[in-house]
Amino acid sequence: MMKRIGLLIGCLFAFLMLSAQVFQPVTWSGERVGDSVRLTATIEPGWHMTLISIGDEMIGEEYAETYSVTLAQAQPIRFNACDDKTCTSPEIWEYTSNNSSLSGAPSLSSGTERSLLIIFLLGLLGGFMAIFTPCVWPIIPMTVSFFLKKGGGIKDAVLYGISIVIIYVGLGLLITIIFGASALNALSTNAIVNLFFFALLVVFALSFFGLFEITLPDSWSTALDNKARSTGGFLSILLMAFTLVIVSFSCTGPIIGTLLVEAAGKSLLAPAIGMLGFAIALAIPFALFAMFPNWMKQLPKSGDWMTSFKVTLAFVELALSLKFFSVADMAYGWGILPRWLFITLWIVCFAGLGVYLIRKSWLGKTLAIVSFAFVLYLIPGLWGAPVKLISAFAPPMPVEEREVFSDYEEGLLFAKQHDKPILLDFTGYGCVNCRKMEAYVISNDSVQARLKNYVLITLYVDDKLDKDADGESEGNENSRLQREVYGSNAQPYYIQLSPQGEIISEPYAFSVKVDDFLNWLKY
């Protein structure tokens, strides 16, 4: 039995790791030539490689099919690859010398690892939230009853938990396979997609307020449940897990949808990693209660507390829905939802939540106080306070009154004329980490003082305005520039250039440590 469980887990993670490795069109090899090292990159047809750096030396050159270099000593190589549709994330080929041969493999950058960790933790949080919703909580005793009637024990409980993980991770992988990481990134800033998720969250919030009920057809869950009860072995457990997924959809749908949009474009594996976190959190209580059914006696029954949780989630969903509307509003320049109005609506949502909870139990009153305190924190934001806690969701703060170029060529020309270095900032209206960088780092007084030494060029990769004669938007041009010239498709992405436009340091990605950014700045 343990071998079977181990095989399932091994297959799942092997599939995840295989998926992570497939999308790599550059293969490195090396050999010793006397005291030197000769390195060769073989590039798949239709792709070109940007050699970002060798050791500490910045390169920035593009190559197709093959690239070779002879070095006095082995050094790490940073590179990425692009075709006409997408780019891989920058990676480092790290290798070791073994007599006359070299070996190595691309590794995820720290920024990519950090993004995946954040997506995984968001998935965990979403999964734990889903447990306490009215669509999931009542299913726990039903599940325990199912396993008791089957006469199962720890074995079936563990298989059930693994089944839940397989289903949700499979969903994440399926979405990536169908759309691709690049398409997901484009979808995450598409006006129609963002307006759809805005409307979806509003509809689910209204449902949680009790105005109507959203459910998938009962025939789906009934058919799966009947099939699970009439089938034996692992298949019956897998079908029971599918039943849970379908029955709980009305509560888990908006959580999963928000998570997948947040994961969009982070990396090829981000949707699957997010679903892995969500599924693990959701599966734990079901597996534990199936193992130890006596614990069921200690669970609180469904009642007023669950209704309170559902309404609380509704207020939170209304606030989060505004982020999706804001992304579309900024990308297309509608000007409907400026920062002050966004903050006002958040104040209304959390003030309403506080009024609702203040009439509840001692826990509700405590949460009401927290909600009112958050409202007091938000109010100064109406007059320009940074309110950093919502920087990931709200429209960006206005920049300091000085010239910031939004056109690459104009910024380069100005820098040459005034002999000033350039800080190139690739950002996005829908970029959560960009807003965090602006709130916690870029707005810092010490950083602002240093930035006065630079010509600032801020390029939004999801700007849908100013289409050229070929119908291409400004954002598409900026995105292609970042991919093809600077070898990256992740934001935020900061590059220091000389007045002549040459790269003068390693690019800087997401980190909210002010000292790190100050140490990175050359001037």
C-alpha cells in the first residue's frame, strides 16, 4: 500500500518537474582546451538566445542556432531565450569541472523561486479559507461517513487526500498547457478577462450575501457520487474527490479564479504550484477526519458562525474585485477608477464589514475592531498617504514632479544630450510586485534622492493605448523590447544604462529591501 501511495506522489512531482524542464530551448555543453574552457550553446530552431552576462561581465548580445566562447576559467552564464511569441525567464547555467569535462543545468533565478513560493503560500491561504465556507464544511462529515461505510482506514484517507491534490494540480497544469504561460500573462492584463473576473467576484459576493444560490447541476455530483459508491478501489476514492470538487465549486470557484489570475505569467509552473498549495490545504482536514472519525464530535456544527464567515468573505471579494476593474481601467486609460475612488470603495467595504460583525459574538466584535482600524488606516490615503498595505491592489501613487519618460527612444536621446545615466523600469498596470516595489522601495526618500541622478524611463508592458500603424499597442512594443533586447519577460525589471544606452550592471528584479536597491544603484 505504501508503495502505491509513494508511486502516486512520485508520479505527481515527477510530472511537475518534467513540466518545468520541457520549456528550455537552449542546451549547454563544455570541454577543456588546454588551460581554457570552451562553452557551447545549442539553440533550438526558431529561437534566439540573449547572452545577458558571463560572470560579472555584461554582454547583452543575441545569438541563433549556436554560440561558442573560450574562457580562461569557468564562469556562470546568465541567459534567456525568445521566439516570436514568448521568452523564457532568465536562467543561470551553473556547472562544475570534473577533470576534462564540464556539466551543469539551468536553475531558476531567485526571483522566480520567490514568485513560486508566494503563489504556493497564496494557494495554501485560499485552501484554508475554502474549508470554512458553507459549500465545503458540511461535506466533511459526509466524507467521513462514506469512508466508514467502505470500511476504509488510513490507507483510503491518504489516497483521498492525494486524489484531491492530483485533481487540482492537474487543473493548473491543464490551464497552462491549453493557454501557455505567455498567453496567461497576456490574458491577465486583457480588459475583457479582467472585467469578467470583476463581474464574477461581484456575482459570487452577492451570492454569499444570500441574494441567490450558485451551484453546478445536481446531476453532475449525483452521478459521480453514485459511481463512487458502486465502484471499488482507488477509482471510487478518486470519484469521491471529484464529487467534492464539483459540490464545493460555488465557494471555491472565486478563490481558485483569483489565484490562477495572480499566477498567470509568473512562470510555466505557477498555476500548478498555486493549485498544489490550495489542494494541500483543502485535503488535510478531509484526510485527517477520515483517519480519525472520532474527531468529528469536536467539530462545531454548521450555523450562524458559517453564515458570518460567508458574509465576511463576500465583503472581502467585493474589495478584491476592484483590483480587476482597476487593471482594465489603467491599461486602456478609461480613468473611471482613480486611486482616491478605489480607496474610498475599500473604506466602504471594510466599514460595512465592521458594522456587520460588531453585532456578532466576541470573535465577531474583535474582527469588527480590526476592520474599523483598517478603515482608519485607509482614510489618509484619500489625501496622498502611501497606505502600503494595499499597494499590491490599488492604482499606483502619482510619481514625484519631475520628468519621467514613457517612450524608450525619447528617453535615450535625452540621456545622451544631458550625459546622464538611465534607469529603465519595465512595469505593468496589473503587476502586483511592481506596486509593492513602488510603495516600499521607490518612494523611499533615500532612493528618491539617488534617482535624481538618473533619467527615468518607465515602460508599461500592458499599456493598450497608442497603437501604431500596424495596430500594435505601446505595451506590446515595450514587452517585445524587454524580451528581445534585455532578455526578460517578468516585471518589475530595472536596468541601469550608460548615457549611450549600454548596460552597466546586472538587472534588478523584485525585492522590497531598500538597502539592496540602494547598493545596486551605481550613482
